Amino acid sequence: MSADSFTDGSVVAVVLALRLAVPLLIPRFPLPALLASLVVDGVDGGILSALTDVGVDWYQSFDKALDVYYLAITYLAVRRNWPDRFSVAVVAALWYYRLVGVLAFELTGARWLLLVFPNTFEYVVIAVEAVRTRWNPLRISRRALVVTAAVVWVVIKLPQEWWIHVAQLDATDEFARVVLGVDPTDGWAAGFRNRPWVAAVLVLLAVAVVLAVRWGWPRLPRPDWPWRFDADAVSAAIGWVPAGSPARVRTDRGWPLAEKVVLTALLTVILVEVYPGPEPRPTQVVLVVALVVLANAALVARTGGPGRGPVTTAVVSLVVNAAALVLLTALVGGRRGILSTADVLFFAYVITLVVVLSDRYVVRRAEREVLGAASGP
């Protein structure tokens, strides 16, 4: 292996490791980890272009798959950390609405579907998590939450989705072409020389933002606590803590099991559609995933519940899921070799993560006190 190929492989490995590892911090440190995931998602392609000779076209499929991956963890983190059931229900509706839209787009290729099904979920979660760093989240009224979701949907996400997915415009290129009046390949320096007044306007806008923040910050409601980015610290501050030993919650039947089947099936079909490699029919994927999730439920029932030995449970589930995927895919597809070893491990990892975290967070909610105010003010 040449030094160049080793360097390229190392950079790719680091980028993929960051995309996989950083989202795992979202359940405990929601706001910083979610923002970090957004940053890594925004710069990963640029890093690969700047530091490697590897073409980034092949990475686009992985990028879309990893986007779905970190958003799934974000949804599970909401279920872990938010005591208000109404808030959880709102973001759950936004999450599944987006998932259906992404699936429809991947199956049809109709880009306008991404405009109809915008990713409002992510920005609403960021807004609420920002509030939680200083204020009691139970102070957020139902009306405030719905208004926030509507503003994010109409003012932020609709224009963004149209720009990115329908018009397919590049912000930096359009800024250079339309605002600076130069060809994007000329660079921004040439653009600012061409239209120096743009630089002055940008400086004035930056000053206006700073002044607006300085004016508005003291007028915010009095904080309930100093900065807190740890979700468990926020839960302790509002008294949403374990309340003894409730009756064991069953995650191998009823609604917890049904949602796991739906969530893992939707995620896996989307991942298969965007992932480079074999493309079994969606009905095959749903059947395989449903059987794998049911096998996990049987394992949970046999071992005494998801709350015991999280690391052991995760490792055992991963092995079981990988073996089940190989066997069931071969049976459903009618031949062996539909999935490579890397495919099997990645899909088994995602399914295992969703199932294990979902089970643990259902138990976690049941172990916390039921607050009288948990239904919202």
C-alpha cells in the first residue's frame, strides 16, 4: 500500500468514525452532540476533497445513510430525556412524517417530495434543547411548541428544502455569482474586489446581530439554572428521576414492540435504498427486519428484560442480528450473497442500536416519577 493510499484511507476512516461515534453522545449531551453532528455532516465532504484523492461521489450514499442514522438517535434521545408527553408526540409526528417522505423520495426519485416532507423535526429538537440548557422544559406551553414547529416548517425548512433539493443550488456558488458578480471559480477575494460594498454590508449585518443579541439577552425570562448540557442533570433539576422499582415493563409485546418494528423497517428500507450495493425489494427488507426484531423480542423475554446488562445485551443482540440477517436475507432473496459482510455488519449495527436503545429508554421512562406537570402547562 502506497503512502498516499494509506493517508487517504486514514482520512476516510476518521471521517466515518466521527460520523458514527459523535451521534452516540446525543442521548446524554443532546445539544452539543447534535450540533457537532451537524458540523461534521457539513464539513465531511470538504475534508475528503481537500485531504484525499478519493472521489466524493461514492461517499454521497454513505452521507445520506449516516444522516438518517444520527437523526434516529436524536429521536430516541427525545424519548429518553423529555418528560412532557405532548412534546414527545409532536416531534415523533414530525420525525415519522419526514421518514415517510424520505422513503417516498428514495423509491420514486421525485425531489419535490422532500419539499412536502421537510426535516422540521431536527430544528424543533435543537430549539427545545437550547431552552433546556437554562430553563425548565416544562415551562414550554403546548401553544409555544406548536408555533415553534410551524415557524421552523414555513420560515426555515421550506425555503431550505426548495433551495437544496428542488432548485439544487449551491449557496456559495450563488453568492459569488449573484451577489459578488463573479464566476464561482474566481474566488470570493475577486468578488469582494469587484463589489467592495458587499463586505461593508456584511460587517454591518454582523454588528446588527451582535447588538440585537446584547439587547435581547437580558430580556429573556430569568434562567432556572446555570448552563446545563447534560440531559441527566436537567432531569435531576426538574425532579424527573427514578422512583423506586416499578413493575417490569414489557418491551417484547404491545406498542413498544410495534413501534420498534415500524421504526427499524422504515430506517432499514431507507438505508438499503441509499446504500451502495444490492437493492432487494422493500417488501423483502420489511419482512427480514420484522423477523429480526421479533427474534430480539424473544431474546429479551427469555433473558429477563432490556434493563439488565446493557453491554452484554447489545453484543448478544448484534451477533444474533448479524446471523439472522445473513440467514433471512438468503431465504427471502432466494440466493446467498445478497449482502456483503460489511453490509450485514452495518445493518445489524443500526438495527441493534435502535432496538437496544428503544428498549432501555422505555424502561427508563417507566422508572421515573410521574410529574403532575408532565402534561405541559
